[in-house]
Amino acid sequence: MTLTDTKIKSLKPLKKPYKRADGGGLNLMVNPNGSKLWRLAYRFEGKQKMLSGGAYPAVGLSAARDWRDEAKEALAKGIDPSDARRKAKREAAIAASQDFETIARDWHKSRSKKWSDSHTKTVLRRLEADIFPAIGSLPISQIEPRDLLAAVRKVEARGSIDMAHRVKNYVGEVFRYAIALDVTERDPSRDIGAAMVQRPPVKHRASMSRQELPLFFSKLEAEPLEPLTRIALLFTIYTLVRTNETRFAEWSEFENLDGKEPLWRIPAKRMKMRFEHLVPLAPSVVALLQELRALQLPGSHLFPGNRKGVISENTMLYALYRLGYHSKATVHGFRGTGSTVLNESGKFKSDWIERQLAHDDRDQIRAAYNSAQYLTQRRDMLAWWAEYLDKRRVEGALL
């Protein structure tokens, strides 16, 4: 029994979907909402499959039969109609200007919600400078490993070996994003690693041992640094935060400074891992903030400066240089010193220490909904760390 337009128009919706056959595997599915959808049932390599063919009357009876016949011809040639459709979609996407740059910008936009503003800008800037000029206009499905390697080698030629690997990784993410969109089938970045200049061994940032702390504090007190710089450096060491978290700190982020449980609430947008971070403040830190208040500096930031409205990213580092620690210590390295001292004390769980350092525990969803994780334990821990540093400062004063 075959269908006619008259029969199709007379088909009324029921409580459950039902279908009417036209022959050759073609049938019309009538849904409870009244929609009528073409379906083609067929077998390929021993498996029963179903292919959709659009809605009636947008796809008329004659067009549906032509579509069925085309699918049958593909089957006769050993081609799965579903695979043929996917291939046609990919080709159509390419024809619609699915070039690398278009896909890359789409990928970048989708990822930026999880990144900090600075990282978002950095990734796009690197793609625009090193990748888009070379392969941006090419259809993403036609890019070969040699095309990508040529672009990456220009970065290597500048001596930026680590940067070349980072850019290659960004490109790989773009290709995997495109694969998920069914715009391309492979990631050529996987094939160029062996041909790239290999990264030099990782050099960890120089940090100071616990034995060196008294001498450091002695030098810090003796050196005529700007009060703002000295306070910024001490504040960073006592709170174990990153340099940028100190630089861009605002007074509005601090709570209960005159109470029993003062707190610094760093918003997610300023954190490397994009989740809010709470920093309990020890009495020594509150004292530093009171000293800072007494300076009566303008603006909403704790550490205002000429560029970007805050002190330069090198202000504290250059202070260390003046103290004689060039190549011997970095501001970031004090986080490592703190981690070592806290872990070796045996008083605190590693989870508390890692949370205080705002390290990515590979469970960002949990962290995002629980920024106060271990807050009570971390308050006690930072109080202990502050007392430890206070003692080292006293020892330094006796040198």
C-alpha cells in the first residue's frame, strides 16, 4: 500500500505516534502534536538503521520518494546514507566559509567564560599574531600538519620555544572543538609534536628557604623602600596570594576588619582559576592594612600606581633585587616557602594548604560553589603562619 497526498492529509494525530509506509523502507511518522515526519528504514552491514527526511508538507511525497531512491542508490554502492549525509554537512559547512579563524574565534568565545580576562585576551592575541595570518583563511578541514608546523616554526624562530608549544596546544583545542561540531575529522596538531623544538627543562621560580627568612626581614627593614612597596611585599607574603591578586586588591573586597574574623573576598573574575577565593586575615595582616590606611592613598585600590591604576607588576620584584635577591628569590616563590613550612610543620592537612594557595584541585565546580572551603581551618593555619613570620622578623631585628 502506497501513500498519496490525499491519504497523507487525512492522517489525524493520535495519543501515540504512528507511522504509515509508502514502500522501499519509506514511511511517514505522525506525531501527537500533528507533525508528520519522513523516515527511511534500512539495513547496513547487518544493522537496522533509521534516517530522517524532513517534515511534510515542506518535503512533499515526490521529494521524499526521490530522497529514498538516492539513499537506495548509495546502499547499492556500499555507502551508508547516514555517513553520506554527514559528509554532505561537512562539505556544506566548508562552503559556508568555515575557515580556521571563524571556528577559532567561536571556540575562544565559548571558553572565555571559564577564563580570567587577562588570559582570555592573551590567548586571542597569540592566535591573531601567530596563527591567523598563516592558516586563518584556510578551510579547517583542509589544513595539513605542514601548514600548522610552518606557522609554529615562525614562533620558534623568535626563540619563543615554550610559546610555540602553547600556541600549538591552543590550535589543538580549536581542532578538537571543530571535530565535535562535525566540521572536520582530525586534529593535525597531534602530528607535529615530534618535529617541534622541545621545551627546555622547567625552571621553578626561585624561592627562599626558611633559614633565610630572618636575614631577609633584616634587609627589608633596613632598606629605605617606599612604604607602599614594603607593605605590598609583606601583605603578599603573609597572605600567600599571587602578585596580581595583591596588585588589584580593592578596599571593597575586605570585610569585618574591626571584628574577630576579618576576611578578604577576592572575586572570581580576578582569580586564575575563575572561582571566588576567601582569605582569612591574621592580626598581623590587619595591622598592615591599618598602616596602609594611614597613608591616605587615593582611589579604591590598596596599592595605587600610575599604570593601570595600580602598582607595576615588577614593583615588588625590583624591591627584592634591591635587597640583593636577584635570581635568588621571587615574590611568587614565597608561596612555595609558605607551602614548605606549613607542610613540614605537620600541623595542617595538604588540602587546606592547597586551598589557601588557590590551586586547581581538578574539581572547579565544587570549588566554585564552596569558596569558603576549609575556612575555619585555614584561618587557624594563616594565624600560625603569621606568628611564624613575626618570629622570623624578630630574629632578623637581632642580626
